[in-house]
Amino acid sequence: MIRKPYKTNKNISRLFYILMMIIFVWFIGIQILGPDEQFFDQSGHSIIYNGTFTWKKSDGTKQNISVPGRYKVPAKQTMIITTTLPDDYNENVIAIRSSLQDVRFYIDGKLRKEYNAKSLHRFGKNSASRYIFCNTSSADAGKELCLELTTYTSNYSGVVNTIYCGDQMQIWSYIFNHNFSGTVIGSFIFFASIVTILFSIALGIVYKTKFNMEYLGWCTLMGSVWMIGESKMRQILVPNASGLATSCFIMLMLCPLPISLYVNNLQKGKYKKIFQSICFIALLNFIICTILHLTGVADYIETMPAAHAILIITFLAVILTFLIRYWNHRSRSDCLLFFGLLITMLSVIFEAISVYYKVSVSGVFVGIAILILLFINVIYTIHIIRDIIKRQQQEELDKRKKNIEEMSLQLMQMLSTTIEAKDEYTKGHSHRVAEYSVLIARELGWNEKELSNLKNAAHLHDIGKIAIPDTILNKPSKLSEEEFSIIKEHTIIGANILKNISLIDHVQEIVRNHHERYDGNGYPDGLKGKEIPLHARIVAVADSYDAMSSQRIYQNQLPPEKIIQELENNKGTQFDPEITDIFLKLLREDRIHIKEDHLSITENTQIPEAEIEMSQFISDIMSTIRTQKTKENLDFLTGLPTRNKGEQTIAQLMKRHSGCLVFMDMDNLKTINDIYGHKAGDRVLKLLGNLLLEYSSECLVCRLGGDEFLLFMPNADQNSITEVITAIFKKFNTRKEQDPELHAASISAGLYMCNIGDSFDECYTKADKALYFVKQNGKSDFSFYRQISESGCNDHTVENDLSLIAKALRENGNYSGVLDLDYREFAKIYEYMHHLGNRYKYHCYLVMVTMETNPDHIMYIENIEDALDCMEQAIRQKIRKVDICTHYSSMQYLIILYETDETKIPQIMDRIFIEYYKLYSNHHLEPTYEYIPIMKNKAPNI
């Protein structure tokens, strides 16, 4: 559920902001213009004075007392305490913290230091609490020290705080060490509060809404000001500590306002009157207390019980309303917020109560609680923002979806018209079917909305024919079984086109199932009876009627009597009996006029020029798309299908037909490119491509990329495919002789006889194995995978493949390629390394790197050549000088790693491949590797 912040009372909100601005200006002003209390005295060392103190009472009696402590002294009465400074006294200052007290220091009967409200404050009768420093020296040793403490409120009357003596900076260090936590936390929360307020305002501007966290920011700001103001360090934090102390009381009195605004927003104004009343009471209390403070009648400290009472009432209101809300909704987020508020409120209550029992309050508990609440509300606000973004995104998506669907409907209707325009006999067919369907549905009692929806859906029932070739759609003779199976696919194609269209209800059902038969013999799903959606059953009758009543290229228009007879005969077999009876009733009552003009779709009807232009426009678009798609699926050089298209087509055909899969490779293409240039290489590839195109009627052919081709001959036996491949080899050898630069070219092929349902990947791999077998045994030939098995060489492991390669190397095979060595030189080095390794037990390995094409990309010769060049550079840069490398085929490399630890081979190959991907980032060709030890007693690895 998306939370929408409630619009609070504007007057209270405005008044609150004005008030906070006035207080802020006042605070800044008093810090700038007020007296500097931060460095009232400077001297002393922070040592607690532990002398004996005597209390001189007003009745003339004396009492030894402990310091610090609190004693029964009436308000406005001066408490006099004395002590004798030690004979060895030698301190710079002696200090005491005033707790709303006037303080006078007398040494040897003479006034040495005085601090009172009149000397520092214009308003209020109590002096602000602060540390008072009195200068002393060694000359004061042995003299009597007299302290007079006077307060005008009972809250701190009779309080005697710790007395310090020593250096002033060390005293401050001591005070900081014992009281820094509350100050630091308060300062952090102060700045966090400002950030929270500014951030909330910024979010409100961006998302055009009011965020609750803004009021929470004001709550935490007030709490932080109170914490800093109550800190014993406030005297050195700001120039005028009295103003900061006064602001503590102001914040305490005003904090019910942002709390009420915050909670009221969270609860969406459900308890608005309660929190509004609390706000008015808090404001009234603030005004009264301020007047009393300014007139000197009662300081803020004396009127604090009223503020505390209002604060407790606020907290109780928050707790009760949250409990009611949680009980009604049981929301986790509400529970989390309530927990944070409860912790904060309990901490504030604890701190407030402690004022009446302790001299000082640290504020640490409140600070920690505020931090917890702030953290919880950050999470809460993030959830709100997430909900807002989701809502906005969903609204935008819904809007875009609706626009797209409306546009799609228009385009599809025009596409339907375009399809019909291809044959003059089917013009207006979709429109007529839609009108007939509406007549039937109206008899069934459908409302206008349902009729309109059915009409739009029926208009698109043949949309899938956009993918059917014109040669089949417009064929004048009887369709073959294969052609009819293609025609039947228009229902599935149309359903797929419309599967995401939600603008028209039941359109997918109609498009997919309007050729289902009531007896279950229809297509594509073979649904029976009531399993067929009602909309589709209606359109089926209307569609068949229009087909019989219209002139078609394959049949003449049937007379009305014949149409009625056909409907009667097929009732209950092809058509729904109930719907058929309704339609027959309409026919017999002459409520369906067979003449075209009654449906406003006669042959002479003039189609609006705009519609003709749109139809032509869409037709041109579809023609362009088909042409472009055809171009993308064809290799520009050879004219053959690309790997992606070819493999998909072959894989689909293999599911329905057995046959032979042929993996064909052009031999020595690299040599031709190196010697005669790439134009010669292109010519030999084009030569082979044109040759394979001649057999496209017998088999499916595609170019895999580079010098590799794939063929599939369906329903072929071994003898027939042998004849075809032999013929291809002979024609290629004959034609290449006409170009002297192509004499080195030859072709090799691996063949695998596959059965219906065989895995394409498995057949592909076996045909590839057969091709490797041919290459390792002289090339320029072809072999069946079964022949490999019969010859005893069908060990389908890497060891067999690499062992055969190794054998070919030792026999100086005739393949030539070059990296750092040509193939014959590489073979000699290999043989030498083989003997050397066997004799001295050197650990040398033969590695084969194979570049595999990515089936998800269309491969062009330029891409392949760039990738191969990058791999060559990577190998050159990353192998050692003692290692040896060469081309093995156009897509493979061989490397001899000399004296290498087998565990290091993956690291070596990773370095090569990482360098390759740095040089070539398109990932059109993915490298893999296999390796075996050159010594015979080692097992292969991949």
C-alpha cells in the first residue's frame, strides 16, 4: 500500500516555521551581540579540591559538610561555606560549577570573584549554570576561602558542586573527559537533524509531496539543542552559553509541536483534532512561560513542570493512537516506528525526571534514542520513496502500455486490411466476420461493451497470416499437406503476436482457436465441445459462413441453400449446435443479408484515401522488414544462411527427419590469404558457397563462419549422401583449377548419420570429430563418424584427438600455417621435444587452442579475421621465448609449453585469454583449450 502524506493544518505548520525562524535569529544574534562567556577566566590546573568545608548557617551555627552535595537551604537564601587553603597551596585558579546560582568568592574576607544574573543577563532572575573560575596564587596559602551560593528557585537551592583547583585548561580537559559523550552525540544529532530537514525538503520538491521525516528532523533538532544546552561543555561551545541554556527550555516547551505534526502525518490525520489541541496547548504554555520569564516572575526552570506535563500528554497520545493503529492494521513498518518513538519517549521521560533528582543530566540516553528513531525513519522514508517511484513507474508504464496497445490495435487492424489486400477475393473478410459475429452475440444477449470487444477481436482473427508466404496464400490449386500445415500455423503465430495485448479481451482465444472443431478434430490444440472458448466458437461460424458466401480463388460462391445445408450438416461436428441454430435462424429470417452492400462492404465501396495510404505504408514497412531480415540471415559473401539461422533451421528439421549432418571445412584458406591476399580467400569461399547453393533443393546449408560450413540432408541414406559429397568434391576441384591462385584449396568433411529426435549438439560434435579425423589423416577427404568407430579409432576423448594430432606432427603432415614457425618446422621441433622429454623426463605439454563461434552473433569474415589476429597477438605476447606455437587450422593453434608444471597451464592459458579479450572485446569467437603431455605416460586434460 502506497502511503500518501496527509496535508496537515497549514496555520499550525506556518506558525511553527515562523517561530523556529525567530528563535534561530535570536540565538544567532545573542551569540554575536551578547557577552563572551566562553573565556570568562583563564588559569588553573584540573585538580579536585578535597579540603574541609564548613557551612555557616543563617542561625549562626556551623556544620562540616561534604562537597559535592545538596543541603536544605530555602530559595533566595545565601548558603555560605568556608575552607582554609592549605599552607602549600600554589594553584592558579579555584573553580566551581554554578547550578542556576549566584556565586561569590572571598579570600581572607575580600571579594575576589563574583558571578550573578544581573551582571550578565537582561531577563530572568536566575544565573545560568556555568563554571566560575577565581584567580588564586601561592600568596593565598593558609588563608580562608569563603563561597556564597544564592539561587532564586528551589530546584537547585542548597546545591554545592565539585570544587576544582589548578590550571584552567587542565580543568577543562578533566571536564571534557568526563562529559564529552553527551556533547558529541548532541552535536552529531544537531548536524544530522539539519541534513534530515534539508534532505526532506529536497525530496518534497523532487517528488512534489510532503515527507514526514521533515518534522522528525525538527524533533531531533530540538532534542539536540536541548542536549547541547544541558552539556557541561556549553560554556566553551558558544560565546553566550546563557542563551544556549535558555534555548534548552524553549525547545522542551515547543517540542510537542513537531512531534504532533510528525505523528499526525504518519497517521494520515485520523487523530487530527487531538494533536491540534496539543499544539495549541503547547503554544499557549510557551507564550505564558515566556512572559513570566521576561518579567522576572518565574524563570523557565520554574515553569518546567507544565512543559513536562504537556510533553507526557503528547507521548501518551502518540502511544495510544499508535496502539490503536497497529491493532487495526498490524503493519510491520508501523510497529517499527512505534518502537523507535517509544524508546525515544521513555528516554526523554527518564531525562526529564532526573532533572528533579540530579544536579546534571548528560542527555546520552535521549541522544541514542533519537539516533535509533532517526535511523528507523530513514528506512521508513526510503520505503515511501520506493513506493512513490513504483507508483510513478507503474503509472507511466500503464500509460505507455495503453498508448502502445491503442496504436498496436490500429496497426494490427491496418495489417489485417493489408493482408486481405493481397487477394481481391478476401477483401473485407475480417470486417464481415466481425459483423456476423456481433449479430450472433447480440442474439445471445451480450451488452454493447462485450459486442464492441468481440468485433475488435474478430477483426484480427487472421492476423497470423502476415507470416504466411504469398505463394501459399494465393495458390490457385489444392494445397499440399506440407503447405496446409504451414497455413495452419497462422493461428499460433497470430496468438503469439497478440499475447501481450490486454486492450481487447479474448482476442488471443479467438485468434488461436477459431479453427477448432466441435468434435475435437480441429487445430491447433484439438479442443472439443465447450473446451473451445465461446468467442472462438462464434467467430468459427461467422468465418466459415463468409468463406462459403464469398468468391474465392479456389472455389466459387455457394448459393444460400447450399450454405444452409452445409451449416446443418456440420452442426455438432464442426460448429457449436447452439450458435449454429442462432445463425441459421438469422439466415432464415433474412436478418443477415448476403449481399455485400447491406454490410457496406461491396466491391464498389470506395475506401478512404487515408486508409489506402496507411495500408500501403504498412505494406511497405512489412516488405522492408522481411527484406532486411532476409539480408541479416544471409552471409553476404557466400549467399548461404548464417550460422544462427542455419543451425536453428537444421535443428528443427532434425526433430522431424532422420538424415546426415555434414561438417565441412575449407583447407589451406590461411595459406591462400597469406600468399595471395584476402581477395583470393574470398573467391574460394564464394566458389564453395555457390557450389553448395546448387544443392539447396536436396539439403539445408549454412556457413558457420570463417572456413567452416554445415549441411543437413534429410531422409538420406549413407549411399545417397556419399554420392552428393563426392560430387561436391569433384566439382570443387574442377572449378578451383580455373583460378591458379586457388590451387592449394581443398575441402574436408565429417559426416554423421542421425536419427529423428537426436540432439543437435551431440550430432554436431560427432560430425566435428569425424572432420578432425580426416584432417589428421591427410585432409581433402570425407569420413563418416561410424567409419572412425569401425576402424578402431573411435575413442571419443581428447587424448584420441590430440594423439592423432601428435601423430600427424611426427609424420610431417602437409598442413602449413604460421605463427612463429611454419607447420613442418613445428613438427620437427615437436618430434625433438618428444624424444628429449622421454629421455630426460622433461615435463612438456602440447596445447590446442580452438576458436569457437558464438551462436548468438552473426559472423562475418571481418569479425573472424579480427578475432584471429587478436588471438595470435595474445599468444605471441604471453608465451615464453622457449615455448613454440603455430597455426593448426584456420580456427586452431598449437603450442608447445617447455618444462612447465602442469598446475601452471591454466594460469598460462588464462593470461593468453585475458590478453585476447583486452584486444578483442566483442566475444564473437570464444577460445577454449585442451592439452596433453608430450611424454606418452601422461593422461590428457581439458
